[in-house]
Amino acid sequence: QRRKFSRGIKRAPITLLKKLRMSKRETSYGEKPEAVKTHLRNMVIVPEMIGSVVGVYNGKQFINVEIKPDMIGHYLAEFSITYKPIKHGRAGMAGKGAFIPLK
């Protein structure tokens, strides 16, 4: 899938980049910058964002994602899962219902 800005960049992603720059500027050397919350799950990670912390909304809460160099070109949504992975119960419970006798 191509992820290029050949047709320019819209206002919302530019605003996010400005906020990330500000949070980076305000932190002292060696510390993580303040997280910037966003709903822009379709934002492509660009090299300028490396080292920033972005709070990506997953539909319920903001998940903090620290941007690393190997994330460039990916979408923010790929690092903020929108569902809770299910943990299956014990096998063989199909016709017996929910009751499990104590042994």
C-alpha cells in the first residue's frame, strides 16, 4: 500500500505535527515528551515524529504510542488495537451449559 504525500497534507495532520513539535520543545534533554492525544488513526508516521509520544484513540481510550524509527510509513492505527483479544475457555463445553461442578 502506497503511503505518500504526493497530493499534499491536510490541516489536521499539520496541526498534530505542530503539537508534537511543541511538546518536544518543552521537554528537557533525555526525557520523554508529553503525550499528544489524537483521533487521527489514518495519519502516516513521518520521520519528524520520531521520539514523540502520541495518544491514539481506539474508540474507548487513548493508547500512548512512542514513535520509533522502524514505524515510519505505517499508520498510527496499527499501534492502537481497537478490540480486546479474546481468551477462549476450556474445550468441550458446547452442550453442557455454564455450570461446572466442584470436584
